[in-house]
Amino acid sequence: MSARAEGPRGQRHSAGAQLVLRVLQQLPPYRWTQARLVKWGVTGRSAVIAIPYFWLLLFFLIPFLIVLKIAFAQQLNDSPPYSALFELIDGGRSQGWILDAKLYLRGFISLFTEDLYWQAYVNSVKISFISTICCLLVGYPIAYAIARSTTTWRNILLMMVILPFWTSFLLRVYAWIGILKNNGLINNFLMWTGLIDEPIVMLQTDFAIYVGIVYSYLPFMILPLYSNLEKMDLTLLEAAADLGCKPIKAFLKVTLPLSLPGVIAGSMLVFIPVIGEFVIPELLGPSDTLMIGKQLWRVFFTGRDWPMAAAVAVALLLFLVVPIVLLQRAQGAELKGAHR
Amino acid sequence: MATSARPEQKLQPWNDPQAVPYIAIERVTKKFGDFTAVNDVSLKIYKRELFCLLGGSGCGKTTLLRMLAGFEEPSSGKILIDGVDMAGIPPYERPVNMMFQSYALFPHMTVEQNVAFGLKQDRLPKDEINDRVAKMLGQVKLSQFGKRKPHQLSGGQRQRVALARSLVKQPKLLLLDEPLGALDKKLREHTQFELVNLQEQLGVTFVVVTHDQEEAMTLSSRIGVMNLGEIVQVGTPKDIYEYPNSKFVAEFIGNVNMFQGRMIEDLPDRVRIESAELGGTIFVDHGVSSAPDAILSAAVRPEKIIISIDKPPQEDNVARGVVKEIAYMGDMSVYLVQLDSGKVIRITQPNAYRHADDLITWDQAVYVHWHPSSPVVLSE
């Protein structure tokens, strides 16, 4: 007999493992457990699929429900600084036990009644939108150049796109302070060349916010665009040229429409996190910048108003569901296109 | 080079010294780094021809086609289309359209938009574009599929969209890169005839690249056989099949039995070759231009050899052997016969009668012979 035996599905186990498996399979607990699991509809496949769902449940849905609970509570000067949602009250002989539920809607109502909040939302969307457009304008040519370069260059360039991630995000934003401030790198250089006499105020302006955001989020735009452009069939461009289309027009008529899923994916990856961005406007922007992330931080830490902060956070999340759904649609479309 | 003499042919443009070629490829060489893809090729293709470039993979046929389309520039040499030197003219300004091997249909456009693409580049009025697209789709029998996207079509339908898209601009020259390569055998045969009909209807000059010799034979007015970047023979399908000018062409096109031998009788109108491989002499009823005592090869096509049980009454072109294999193909049978010399030859016989092959079975001793006009004599 050979040292190796064929497993039930043709996979090979060593003789030792084969023996252990066979013995295990004969033991009652093994068979009993297997029978139970199959009866409940648990197979290897469903168990594997359950892992990400379990992950999302534990680290997304449960925390979200806790935040939602806090959003409907009342602010208290206590620890924790919010009221309980449900209370069991002894109503005495006449009423018995009462489950007393109090939902305070103040947080959500303030979102609409207080200008500060909706202005912060609108401003966040505006900054996010402009940043996304800037990222697209800067990122598309870079992604295009990487996708069309030779294999050796491609790897080097991709490495350079990813390299900044090796430094802390916070450090990189701090570095921009040194570059943008009045006696910083840019101003010193410009004054040394004699182009300007007075330093240009760049730090603590909206410009600094955009620079910071575009710099930090550019890789998220470049990578999906690159992966889209890289797999494009270049004979399509030859076909366009053959049919009388000049290169620029061929780009607009063929390359650009075909890269649309990549454009959408990249834009969403920039737009969604930038809406809630806190660090960049805090460090680089003017102190009165209205952004929802900053507002949230102020209400939570300075105001210690947990229910209000929770309401802001819940509203932000609902607000982002729309672009997230759009993103998934775009990815679905790309997957479908890949099967052509 | 020793070649069999050819019989007179009927008048055709390539035999008319007055005819002006539509495409003139003059000593074109294309190098990629150290690799020579196309080596000193000269070729004349005439109007309304259906010219096939035939060769194995890597023989340079596609590179030659891409130079006609303008995707590659020759390293040296000239290409003239309709008398105009194409040097430096980009693909989008050439009076040429191409059908790509992969079809290269735009996946984000419908069939109609794909076909209309080329016309839109010419800024034609919308009505005319619509008319011509509709007419073209009718011609390739795709009228009801105009609103579909390419991925919703079958392979054969996509092939016809690609054809329609390249023909709708009414190019003077259409280049086709393995046009039928992706189709299955039945559909391929059917499409071959459609392609020829369409070419005759529209009067467009076709240059087709293919590796499939059967396809080249069916389609073309002339074939250019390529090997290692060079054109080794140009001629009508019949020329190429019946009068190959080299062992390479003889072996590349169809099947052939080669018998090496020494010339023992060299007269202007007949030749006799002594061949140890045959175990006898080969008599050829036409003259061969070669040095006496030269070592030559006589090529005999399998269908020109007759297999018989009785000894044929001739001294030349005959050998004895044993049947080793019989393959029944329906319309014909293939016999592999081992001659007494040890050489195995291939013979095909049409199955004209239902039980004709009952006579000859495995391991039977047989005689093979052929007519003196059948062999083609080739030098080494």
C-alpha cells in the first residue's frame, strides 16, 4: 500500500492525518455535533459567510444601537452624563410595576432648529464635494499615467502612492503646518527668491483645509481609478483611432466612459470620510470652520452633551447611507461589466 | 530554385504588367528591438482582391497588417495605398478600416452606437448616419439587435457587429485580423461564404490575416504565405496547393508526402528521380530546372495517391506497403501505409461507395501509385 491515501474528495492527506481523521469520524461526539449542525443549517460555507456578518454585528450594529439609545436620552450632570431610556418603577399597590420609557427628542429637533448644525452639515458637504473634485482632477492623470507606464515603472509609482501610509496620518497633517505657516517652507522659499515681500497667509485658511484633504485622500482616489484604467482593453483605443477618432476624442468617448465605475468608487472613498473629517480642519483650518466633525467634537468634549453629540452622529450616518448605497451600486455594475 | 512549371493561367490583375496595384508594400522591414518581425517584404495587392496573409503564429502577418492600418510604422521601406505614401499618416487619417481579432467592440455602447461611431467621427448629418447604420445592420442580419450591448450578443453576432462597424464607413480597404478565429467550425464555414459574398457586393479590397489554411483557401483570390517575417510564396489558392515552391509551403498547406531522391534523368519535358524512401523511381511528366544529380524532394498530396490490392502495371511511381491505420472520416478515409522502405505515407480516398473500404483492412499488403503529373519537385 502506498504511503499516501486519497481523501474522499481527492485531496491527499498524509497517512497519519488520514488515520486521525478516520478515528475522529467514528467517535460519537463528532457525528452527533455534525448531525446537529447540519440540522440547524450550519455548513462549512455558511459558517465562513457568517464571520463578516458577526464582525459587523459586534463592531457596527451594536455600537450604533448604543449611540442611538444615547441620542434619545437626557443630558445629566452625572456619570454617565445621560439618562437611562427605560426605568422600572414601583407604582405602589394601585399601579404595580411600570416600565417607564422616556424618549427625549431634543437632540434631533435641535439639528433642524439650530442653524449651527445644518450649516455645519452644508459646509461639510461643500468642502467634501470640492475636495472630491480636486482629488479627481489631480488623481485621474496620475492614475492614467501609472496604468499606461511599463511594468517596472508601474510598481515603483504605485509604491510611491502607497508610501505615505507608512507615516502616521496625524504626523503628515502636522507636517503641512510647517510647510504652510507664515515662516514655513513655502513662504521662506518665495521670500528668498524675492517673488514676495510679505508672507502669504495660507495656514488657517480654507485653502489649507483643501490642501490637507486632497493630500491625505489622494491615494483613495488613485488606487480604484488605477485598477479600472489598468484593465482597460487598449485595442478599443486602436479601434477608435481606426474609425477616424483622434486621441483626445478617443479618450473622451471611450476611456472616460469606461472608467466611470472607477471614478465613482474613488469619489465615494474620498467624499464619505471627508464629510466627517475632524483632524484636518482642526489643525490646518481657521478656528471658526464649520464642519460637522468639528461640531461633534465640541459638543461631546467641550459641552459634555452626549445626547446631542449622539444625535449629530446618527444624522451624519443616515446622511452617508445614500452615497454608500451609490458606491455599492457602482461596484456591482463594475462586477457585471467584468463578466461580459 | 527547382520548381515545377505552371500551366498557363487566365488573365488576372497580378498577371497583367499594366495593372496598377492598389496597395504597394515595398521592401518593408519592422524590427522590435533585436527581433525582426517583418523582414524585407514586398507585395502588390490589387483592387477588389481578397488577399490572405497566411502563416503560423509569430510569422509577422499581424505586424504587417498593423502597419497597413497605421498602428505600427515600418522600420524601413514604404507602404503606398492608392498611390499615397502612408509614412507618418496616423490611423485615424487612413482610408482603411480594420476588424480586430478580439472584435474590440465598445462595451459601453449599443450595437447601433458601435456601428455609428465611425460615421460620427466624419460629422455626417444625423439622418444619413441613421440610414447607413440601419442598412448596414440589415446587411449583416442584425437589425433586431440594434439596441443591445455587445455582452448581450453571441460570438457570431459580435463578429457581425465588428464587421458592420468596419464596413459602414465604406473603406476602400478593409483589414481583417483572424476574422473567424473565435467562431466554431460550422458557423465559421457559413460565415466564410457570407464574407466572400459581402466583399463581392461592396467591391471593397480585403486583406485578411489568418493561420487557418482552410480559411485562406476558401476566402481568398490570392494567398501570401509568410514564415519568419518573410513572404515565402504568393499565389492563388490553387497555385499554392498544387505548385508549392518550397517544402515549407507544401507542408504548411494541407498534407503532403515527401520523397527524397536523386535526379537520374533530366529532360526538358520529363524527369526521373531515384528515391530510396519510396523504394523505386519517381517519374514526373514535366521539366524541372535543377542541376543534374541534385538531391530533390518529390511532394505528392495524399488524395493523389491511389491505393490498390493488385499490382498496378507500371514501373515508376509505385511502391508496396502494409496498411497500418485507417481513419474513417465519413466523406473520405485516411490510410497510413508503411512502405517496404519503412516510410509511412498518408493516402486519402473518397468514400464514393458505401462499402468501398471493406476491401482494404488493417495489416493488408497493398500497392500505392500515382500519375506522373501528380508530384511537385522541390529542392532542399
